[in-house]
Amino acid sequence: MQEIGFPKARRQLEYHADDANGIDIQNTGRFKIQCKAMKKQPNVPEVMKNIQTKRDDIPVVVYKVDRKGTYVAFKYEDALSLMRVLKEA
């Protein structure tokens, strides 16, 4: 996250889990990121339910599946908004 413009991005500390609001990476602006490393793909909608967001926040699930790679999931409307911004760039 630091290399794309979030210099203060940090992993949520384990002992702050109670006040993490479902967010694993701190200091990422509007992006509220939950991370998973699993043998199989996680149930993304269930994971998204655990991410507490405000009005303009974008919940993101980053997940690594054993021997299959790392993936990112957004809600459809958030993905469209991001694609519009990228199209204009």
C-alpha cells in the first residue's frame, strides 16, 4: 500500500482487534481493507459484512488462496466508480 501512495499504511495490531471495525490495514484513506489467507476462496459477501464503513468508504477484501494467487474484491458499484476514474486518467 505504501508504494501506491499510502505511506502510513500499517497492519492493524492484533491487540486492537476489538476496535478494528473489520479493518486489517490502517491509514488507507477511504479504502477499508480486510485481508484473508486461506486454502479456498473466502465468502467475500460475509467478509464484507464485517467491514464497518462510513458513507464514502470503499470496503475491500484482499485474499490469498494457497497456490492460486492473491485477489482483490470490491462491491460492483465501487468497482465501476474506480474504473471511471482510471478511464479518465
